Amino acid sequence: MSENLQQVSEARTASVVSLAQELIRRPSRAGIDDYGPVLSVLEDWLAAHGLPHRRLHDDTGELVGLLVEVRGSRPGAWWTLDACVDTAPYGDEAAWSFPPASGEVREGWLLGRGAADSKLAAAMFCHIAADLAPRTEALRGGLAVLLDVDEHTGGFGGARAYLADPEAGRPAGVMIGYPGLEEVVVGGRGLWRATVAVHAPAGHSGSSRAVVGAISRAAHLVRLLDAAELPGAGDGSGFPLPPKLSVTSFHGGQGFSVTPDRCDLNIDIRTTPVFDAHDAETLVREAVAELDAELPAPTPTEITPVATWPPFRLRADEQPAAALLSAAAEAGLTVRAKTAGPSNIGNLLAGEGIAATAGFGLPYEGLHGTDERARLAELPTVYAVYQRAVHTLLGVG
């Protein structure tokens, strides 16, 4: 990595940390806090640095993010840096050893909810955009920075509003600033999710008439699903993870004296290129058909699909993965390309035909848990890696 980029990144460190501290001190827990204060911090900073930006709203008019755009003078592709500035909830605040909205730096760690996921990345990406703004004549295409405040809800409203915005340049690829120094996430399993309503006649638990209740029928369905055969990882596709089926919720009944007439299940299936959403739905429908044949009820079992994301996986030589991995190697880091088990916003982007990496950043502890923190010693290096990757993608010499 050029010495100049390393020097620039070291010079930016204090300012990046200062902005991240201000963001952490504005609680922005998904579905709990007002996002106005945390976005106002960003808007003030962006305005002070002369960076074009605008708010993003969803179809209902709700505020879901900010979009920063640095437009190059030469034709070329747009690339995006993405970081969420909403966060997970605090959980049991009494269990924390410091206030969740601390923002303090202690013994080389930035403390507080969002330090790892992903307010520090948001601050870093804003600074990278500011570094590029005076050099638009040298840029091919453009750089966008997406600051999403609808990520931890699972709605990804900021990303959806960005992609639906007719005035925004459609990105060729996105680098998502999740933390972790040892891996660049270049893929992930997809998912197919559904709710299932299992029915049966209601009855008194003390009745002499035998009734197969909805809970018993639902339990039988769970056994059928658990016994279903899924393909393994060694299927010849090169995708390193197998599909996985989980029943994640089971609700029915109340009290003791009534066998209920309904039991509801949530089913989560992680999909792969050889076992996709169609295969997942087919498996569940076949299990339901077997249930209704073996233990019939007056009302058929109902399946309601609620979400589908495709799996994705970039080759190491595909952009933007290639630029990020190469920049990390130039920085002397040993970073592996990883396909993740959990799904992430990269799956949403893959469904739009947009390549994405998800995860390269600072070492961290307590992500989504107690005492969230990010280690700052590696910040200059991580900053320089992203800056080098952006320069490569935008053709900056």
C-alpha cells in the first residue's frame, strides 16, 4: 500500500473517532429511538465538509437513511460504501460495565452500542467520501455512501429506497462495513421463510372423546420437517455450506382445560444454489400434505411465505471483492474470503443483481450483546484498505 494513503488514514483517525463518538451518543435502537438526532449529526458533518447528501424515505414517507454522492467527471460505474447507523437494542443495561451510549475511548477501545455495528464504519466512509470530493476530475463513475437507519429491523429500508431512487446512480457493487479484521464476506446462504397455521377441532382436555389437537398435529409436522433430507455441501456447485431448516417459533393454546384449534409455526430455511427457495417451499408443502393425510383435520394446514432471499457468492477475482482483498493484502493483512451461514444485506443486493461484500472492519467484542466495543489500533489500516479499494474501483491513480 502506498505510504501516502497510510499517512492520510493515520491523519484521519482522530476525526473518524470523534464523529463515531457523537453517533454512539445519539441512541438509535431499531424500532425504539427516533433516528432524527443521529442523522442530524451526520448531516451537520456532511454539510460542513461540502458533501452532497439527501434523506431517503420509504413508500410510507418514513425516514430510512441518508445518501451521499460524489460524482466523478469521467464515465464509469458507481460503487457504494454502506454502513448502518441504527443499532441493536441494549438488552439488560445493568449488565453493562459502561453506559451503552458511552462513546468513550478506554484503553484503545471505542465503547458503546454501535461502535462495532456500524457507526464507526459510517464515520470512516463519510471521511473517505470527503477525501475524494476534491478529486472528482480524476474519478470514473462515482462513489455513494449509504447510511441506513432501517437495517437492524431486517427491513433494509435505506437500501431499498436507495435502489428505488431514480436520481441515484445504480451501483455496480457495494462494500458493507460490518466489523471483523480477518475476513471479507463474499457470499451467504439465502433464505425462505414462512408461517404455518395448523388446525384441529377444539375440545376439552378432560373429554372422554379422543381429539388430536392442533398442538399434537403441529408437533408431528415438526418431526416430519426435522426428518427431511437436505443436500450436503459437497454437491459439486462449489458453494461451501449446506442448506439448513429450522423451526424457530411454536405457539398455540392457553391454560390447561382446552385443546386448541390452532397452532402457529415459523419456519426458516437457509438456501443454496442447489437447494433454492422453490425447493424449500416444495419440501414444506410436501411435509404439510403428509401431515394432512396422516392426521386429517376439517381445515387444511395453511402456509404463508413471508420472505425470500437468494444465496450469493462472489469469486475472489470479482469486484468489489477483488479490490478489497487486494487492498488488504497490500496492507500486509491475511484476510480470507468467507461465505457466511447467516444471510445479510448482500442477499438483498444479490436479488437486484448487485455484487456485494459484507464484512471487513475493526476487531470487536459484544456485537449485539453486552459491552459492545471496537478496537481502534487497526483503524488507520482498515481506513487505508477501504480507501485503496475505492481508488482502484474509481480509477484514481
